[in-house]
Amino acid sequence: MIATVRATPAYALGEVRTRSSDRLSAAGWLPCFRGAATSPVLKLKAIRLILVSLSPLLGDMVAEVLAERWPIERLARLDDTRELPTRAAATGADLVLCRLDSDSDRLADALLAMQPSVTIVALGAGGRTARLYRAGHRLSLPRGFSPRDLIASLLATAGGTWP
């Protein structure tokens, strides 16, 4: 799924608070789904997401953080990891959010062998720790990482473009 986003000047939307770290906000433009026909159009590919063995609250919180930057398409919520490799390969998932445990490395290796383009984020208890897996990359995020750290790590392991 591809979402069409129109960039509209911030002053046309009234008083809007933005973060200076956002490229569009820093330039005085905000992404929005409405705007003048003459405004530039950005095409953003939706992230195809599978949630595995996570509490609904934690999974939804991370999905909301990512949705601030990219459109999200939720494909599935799985209770265990047994069917994950086949489900991820069949649906073409871009991102898998799962629980960080002793089997995370094995699961990531199996999934990346079947679908090298997938990114796996394994979250520790309460979301205070995380490990990111991508073909050729294994990255442990520092304890108490921020949402900004998670997004920066996703971009860094993907060479600056993701998904």
C-alpha cells in the first residue's frame, strides 16, 4: 500500500507544533493528508508490520511511534513464533516486532534466511531494552532508549532509507 501525503505549509494549518528534527517541519512544511492541489506530493510506502508475542499495549505503542514517520499496515498479530517465518514470507512483511528472549537470535536467523529484506525489532520487558536485526546487522539499543533512537537505528541499519 502506498499512501499519498501532501505537504502543506505550516501556516496554512493554523498553530501547529512541530519537532525541529523532522526534515519537513524544519523546512516549514508539515506532512498531512489534505492540502492545496499545487502543494508537492510525497509518496511513502507503508510499513507492513507483524506483531509477535508482545502485549497489545506495547505493540501498539511502538506501532504508533513508527506511524508518526511512516504509514503502517498491520498484517497480523501472532501469539507464538512457530508460524512466523512462513507468515512473514507469505505476506512480505517489512517489520516484525517481537519479544526479546533467549530464542530471539535463533528466530531472527531463521526469518532472515527466508526473507532477507525483513527487519526484526525484539523488545525487552516493558520496552526498556531492544535488539534490532537486519541482514548483516545486529544492534542492541541502550537501556532506556527513546523513540527517536529506535527510528534512527532503523534508518542506520538500512543505509538511510527504510522501508
